[in-house]
Amino acid sequence: MRRQKTSQTTAAFPALGGLPLVRPESFNAPQAANDSYGEILLGGLNIACLSREGLAGIMLQDCLNARADDQHHPKLVFACNGHTIALAALDEGVRGALGQADIIHADGQAAVFASRLTKTPIPERSATIDFIHDASRLAARHGLRFFLLGATQETNAQAARALSAAYPGLQIVGQRDGYFSRDEEEKICDQINAAQPDVIWVGLSAPLEYEFSVRNKTRLKAGWLVTCGGCYEFVAGLCNRAPRCMQAMGLEWLFRLMLEPKRLFRRYAATYPLALFLLLTRTNSIRAAR
């Protein structure tokens, strides 16, 4: 049974400062992994009200269930931050891809702050950089298998070694860098399926990772397909996290901007003011936990 779309999710976005915001197409979001959590409309997107522990628990249950079905296609699990919210408003294709997600979780602290405007706030931030460690710990304990897709071959290999060292018993059954053409995707999916993973991590940056996941969902067999952006670089120790106080204040973006101003300034300037506007004006409760 599919979730019914709500009036909030199909509300039109107004123009803002001349920006050509997309009028979202109507769609029915896929059924959630289960109904044990609430959802809110956050910046125009349906976001799960889940803690990191709760998200990891759903991953485990979905993956164990998927093993019993040889024809099972992975559930799509996407991360939401300010950049994602702005992209969804400006690009109809991105919004359509996000609409295919089974779960969208709150990757950014600003999303957690904005959720407090509703009756069902998100309990905590589930940054993918942190969640991949939660998932690895649980996977090592219960025998789940990972496939790492994305980043350079060297970074991918370093991330795999770091996770294996930190979580003895973790099964990383396959790896592939993120530099390939669309024509190669079918072959890559065959490679992934041959490894028989339970969780496929896709680190191709947004929106490429959303589009890849939606495009190839029916080719892949796994429990979860999770987008993870640039988290391999952090797992591999190639990038530093912001101090915990800055993370708690929602200022990790500022720390990253100070480290990489040339690469990130234009991106942040173009998307974060819009994201803030949307978080303040397109946030509401839509479904309480059952």
C-alpha cells in the first residue's frame, strides 16, 4: 500500500528574488521501510523523524527481510541538507528523484532546528558521515555485507580499510570508484549484484547519486541503497570534521567553507539562502508515528 500524497507536498513554490523555482509535479512517495516513525514536511520534502539508532535499526530489519526475496530491489535512502532542499526547489528532475526515496533522513543540523517548528521534531541529526559508522557497527555484529561505490579508487580503498579496522568482522564485499559513464552503469550493477551486498553505499555527490540510484534501482538486488556524498573522504581521514561545538550549532558548513573557500563559496551562496527560506516557510507536520 502506497502512502497518499498530502496537500503540503504538492503546494507550489513561489518565485523568490527572481529565482525560477520549480512547481513540483504530483507524485505518490513509495511506502516507507515501516510505519514506526513520523514524517514532516521539511523545506518541501518529506523527511523521516528518526534518530541515528532508529535509522540503523530499520536498515538491519530491511536487509534481513530482503535476503528472503531473491527478486528484492533495494530501498532508496537519501540524505537531506540545505543543498538538497535548494536543489529540489530549483530542479524538477532532482525533486522527482527525491520523490522516489523510501526514506529521506536529516543530514544537516539546520533541518533538525527547523523541525522544531512542527509538532513532531526530528530527534537528532543523522549525518551520513556519522551514520556510516553506526551502520558498520551494526553490520559487523549481524553479518550485513557492504558495497562501496564512489570517490577515487584510492580514497574508496582507504575508506574500506578504515571501516574494516574499526569494526572487526565487517564484510565489505565489493568496491568501485565513482568515475564512470552512464553507458557503464549496467555492467557496474552486474558487478554489484555478483558481490551480493546487503547495503550499497553510493558516494557520487548530489544530485548525481540520487539520479544513479533511481535509474538503477530495478537493476540492483540488495536491502538498502544509501547515498553518502563525500563521506568516504572523511572515513579515510582525508578531511577533518568541524569541532563538536560547531556541529551542535549547525555551523559545520562554515568550518568546511573556511577550509575550501574557492570550491564551496559559490555553492553555498547560491543555495543556502534559498534553503533557509524554504525551511522557514515550507515546514509542517504531515504524519505522526504509528
